[in-house]
Amino acid sequence: MSTESERELQQRLQKLEAEMNSKSVPDYQVQKIPNTDKSGFTSANVPIERIVQWFKGLSKIGQIAVCGVGFVVTLTVIQAVFRLLSAVISLAVLAILLYLGYKFVVSNSLKNKQ
């Protein structure tokens, strides 16, 4: 059963290659047959490959727009991470200062009373 499907895929691949060689078709209009490995998963099911194929299908202006939006989103996420990190560091410094203040002020006042 698997050899029959492999033969079918090979025949389809050869037909597509012959078509591609006979005509000059832009890359974004060629529908590629996904590769199958022994586990039965197709490489077209990988989300990153779908995104790459979608991106390649865009016009140059669309690709530039998507890159620009991606750049802005990336900078926003990085800025949010840095703000969160800054808040955590500030809270840690405040906690250390409060602890030291408690240690010196409250401890000394308790020792003086005794």
C-alpha cells in the first residue's frame, strides 16, 4: 500500500517537474507536493512552513508591511519584558532596604529598652 502511494507521488512529482520545465511559472503560483516521511507526517503541517509560504506569496509591499509590523511588535514585547524586569529589581531593592531598616532601627530600639 505504501509503495503504491509512493509511486503515485513520484508520478505526480515527475508530471509537475515536466510542467514546470515546459512553462515559466512564478514561484508563488506553483503548488508544491508536501514531503512525507516514514511517520506519515507531512511537512506542510508545520506551522512555520505555512507562514513562510504565506509570506512568500505576498507582494513586496506586503512583505515590507509585515516585517514592519513584526518589528514594532517585537520592540513592544522587549520593552514590556524590560519594564517587568525593572519592576522586579526595584521590588527586590525595596525589600532589602526595608529589611535593613527593620534590622537596624527596630532591633536597636529593642536592645535599648532591655
